[in-house]
Amino acid sequence: MDLDELREEIEEIDRDIVELIARRTYVADAVARVKEDRDMATTDEEQEAAVMERAGRNAERFDVDANLVKAIFRLLIELNKIEQRSERGD
């Protein structure tokens, strides 16, 4: 592959990443609505720990730096919590 082809592949991967983030955000919004309907807290530390553990395992599976992957997931979780709180007026 030449440089342009490699850059095109990265561009496609970037689109896929954004699409997956959008899907994850949509599902997280659905989770937030269920939590609100059930009068549950926005934060679920046990679930967050499970997500982080799973992220670490997946990072190892794909030979990617686990700390980097966990940092990305921490950011995704925090962004979802901020949005959930703003929607609930917390």
C-alpha cells in the first residue's frame, strides 16, 4: 500500500470509530432513561468498574496499550454521565 491508500484506510477507520461512539452514546442515553424511570442514581460504580475491566481485557486481546484504552473509556463514561446529569437537572 502506498501512503495515500494507508491514509484512506485510516480515514475509514476514523469514520467507523465515530459511528461506534454515536451508537454507544445512543445506548447510554437509553440506559439513562431507564435509570431515571426507575429513580436510580446516574453513577453506578460497580458497572463502571466492569466496563473498565472489560476495556482492559479487550485491549490485551488486540495488543493495544490498556492504559490508553482505559483512558478513552473513562472519557466516554464521564461524557455520558455529564449528559445524563444535565438531562435530569442534577
